[in-house]
Amino acid sequence: MSKGTLESDWRDLLSAMNQLVLECGLSEEVPEDVLKRGWLGEPPAAEEAIAAAELRLGLTLPPSFKAFYRVSNGWHWPHPDVRMILAVEGIERLGDSNNKNIAAFVDGSLYQLYYMTKGHEAAERLGHHAASELGLEVAAELLPPDDPLRNVAAMVEISLEEPPMSEALMLLDPTNASADGEMQVLLSSNWTVGLPSEGNFWEFMKKGRDALARFDEDYC
């Protein structure tokens, strides 16, 4: 059985991450009620809630992601740049009609794409109207066939983005799943171009633990 698919794997990893956050400067950004209880997680998600999310999204969630939710239905500060992993009831596709982040996401990603391929002046002309007026199809000729941006509407938003402290958005890519059902986690941020892959959900969370440890070394 792959690492990260057992609840015991998650208890060990989350305990380490919990200690790293609460013992350093990021604890100042943790909600007071969470800080008082001394645990950055939430009660486990019910199996019915996980099944309902899969039905709503029209996909099977990755094994490591479901194992995480069986331990904690959401998590505060999994990474210095990510404020919160959403509860299973709150995850949704970027292309859903009620998702307000799709316009800002496409605007930002297209701006970066134009800036890197056509220069600053063209990017400035693009402005902040990409999602509403130009659409992602305008940049299609600039995108390689395997670029994740082509499938952005199908991606599942799994984190809460709250600038300025949390400016990165975590996405699950259902179009890039391995034989064992794991999906790539992509991190959209204002300091990266495109959508770099961070590995599967278990691998991303381990990277988050390592980033929190480096944060502690630098600021504590």
C-alpha cells in the first residue's frame, strides 16, 4: 500500500506539521479558537461527506486525499503560503458557475503567460479582462498541448486563498491521474509562471512540512 493512503501516515505527518506551526511565528495567523485547542485540524470527515463530494465533482478523489479527510476535515497552514485546506464539503471545480476564483485565476495566469511570451507591454494591454473578455482560448496558441492551463476549468480547488498572507491556490488535476488514482497537486501563485506540479497530495504535504521547518529556521 502506497505511503499516504493510511490514516496512521496522516496522523504522524499532521502531528509534525502541527508542532512546527504552533511553535513559531505562523501561530499568530491561526484563528484564536484553533490556537486554544492546540490542533490545526478538524474532526474527521464522514464517509457520507466524502462520497457526496465525489458525486458532486463527478470524480473519485485520490486515495491519499481521502485518507487525509478521514483524519481531519481540513487543515490550517499546511504550507507557509497556503492558509487552509478546505473541508471536503467546500472543494469545487474552478469551472463551476458559483466559483468566484476562476476569473481572477485565469486573469493572473494569462497575464503571466503574455508577459513571458509577448513582453511587458502586451501583458499590460491585456490588463484584467482576460477571463471576461478574451477568455483562455485567446492564449491557446501559446500553450503546449500538455499545459495544465488548457484544463483549468476541470481542476478542483482545494485550498482557501486569502491575500496577503495566503496567496497560493492549491488545485487537484483530474486530467493527470496515475494508475493508483493519485492526482497531481498544482500550485497557482503570483510568483510562478503557469501551474507547476507539486507531486500528489501526500507528496505536497510532505513538502509543506519541510517548508514549515525552513520557515521556523529562518524566523524563529
